[in-house]
Amino acid sequence: MTTQELIEKVGLKPLSKFENRVVEGVYISDMVSDVMAGAKSGDLWLTIQTHKSIVPAANLVDVSAIVITGGKEVPAETVELASKYDIAILSSELPTFKLVGKLYALGVGA
Amino acid sequence: MSGCQHKWKMKNVEFGFVVFEKCFHCNRVRTYFTTEMVAILGDEYREADHFWHRVENAQSFRFDLQCSVCGDLESFGDLMGLLYCTGCLSDCRLEILRRELEAERIHMLMACGFLGESELKPKQVRLDKLEELTNYFNQRRDTARSRIKIVPFDLEDGFCRCKGEFLYDVDMLSQEPITARRSPF
């Protein structure tokens, strides 16, 4: 499944300009150190962190997109940096647990 | 020197804190890694002529890289963290390099070693180790799309004026969303 397909099926809102990519798995973490150690290339990274350093961290491990859950507001500078790096920042009103349920039902990361 | 084309895996991952301590007598700053489970701020103590207190704890991790082919182990315990360049100074050598690499879809990060109490600049991590670390992160991605390059921090002309940002977790105990972080230096 690609990031564009997920946006349509799960109701995610794109905040940055991005390259459409195949989503290989899902990684859930609110710590960039944990993401740097454990996330894989192509993973969809679910987090409530919105500081702009999530963008270079996501870029370092080559995630397919960052999904900010729980309706958290994302600062403009984070979105701007993501657009510059071509990293998709997507937003969901759903809490992480419910979003994971939807992704799992779609077979993402299974 | 090994002739192996290393295939690196991250091993011995330990989560902890990078601690920034400042001496309120001489204003020196030093940093080190601790695996303490709880961040302690404001802890003050005297050590010889210094009066240290912790000014920042950044959640971070340390690791080794091990080659899955030959078993060689490379320790990165001397790596304090990776910074990304925010392009704050147009005449900085790192910013100039960043722009050159960006044109080739290579994203640059700077590797910074720990700061000892008698040093004005962070220790440098060996260049050959940074090359292997670069290789490791490039092995984790599709390099046809973009690549990573990790360079030493000693290319930075003015440490005190650098507004590069570390990739670490700060203020994780805060209830408020973090939008701006002050440098602990």
C-alpha cells in the first residue's frame, strides 16, 4: 500500500508536500532516539511528537511518512522542513491505538 | 585492515541520557552519557575547583555496529550525538558543504563527540568510524532515492555560534508541546 492509498483509506490529512511511497511497515514511538535505533526504511512512523527534529530523524532512517496522531497541532516550521526534505507529514485525529487498529485491519505492517 | 565490505547491524543498544553539566564558577560545560533511568536536574556537586550542576538531560542512546559478515565490532560510545545543519550561517563550511551535497540528494549530518571539562570544542569521532556509520545508515535505505553523509563536527567554524540541532529527545517530561529548544551550550 502506498502513502497516497493510506491517506484515502484511513482518512489521513497531508500537511507537507511529499513523494508517494510504498509503506513497508509501521513503527510507533515518541522518541527520536528509539526511531533512529529501530525504525526501518519504508516504515510509517506514528508519533505525537511535533518538534522539527522529527524530520531529520525520519529522513535518517528513511521512513515512508510520519503520522502525527491524536489531532496534535504541527508547527509550521516542522511542516516547512518536511516539505524541504520531501518527507510526508500526515495528520490523524485518531489516538494512536485506534489508528493502529485501522492500519492492522488493512494489513499494513502485518 | 579488513578487506570485508561490512554489512552493519546495530548492537548493544543502550538507552540513557546525555547529561550537560555546567560549572557555575568558571562557566565550563561538559557532557557525558549515563544509563541512569531517571533524569536528575539541578543536582549540584563540587569536584576539585569546579562546582558542577546539571543543566540538561537529553534522552539518547549509544550503540555498537557489528558486521554480520566478518563479526567486526565498532563501538560508538564516543559519539555524543548527531546534529543537523539548520543553515543559520551562509559562510559556514558545514553550510557550504550541506548545500553542495543537497544538490546530489545527499543529506548531511554532523557527528559530535563528548565535551570534556578542559576542552572548548567537542572531541572528534574518528573519520573512518564516521564513514562506517554513514555506510550503516545508507545500508538501511534505498540509496537510489537519497543518501546520508555523516561528517565530523570539526568542520564547524564557530562552535559557539552554531545553531545546528541535535537529534535527541529533550523535555520528554514536559506536558506542553515542544516548539523551540534552547541550546544547553
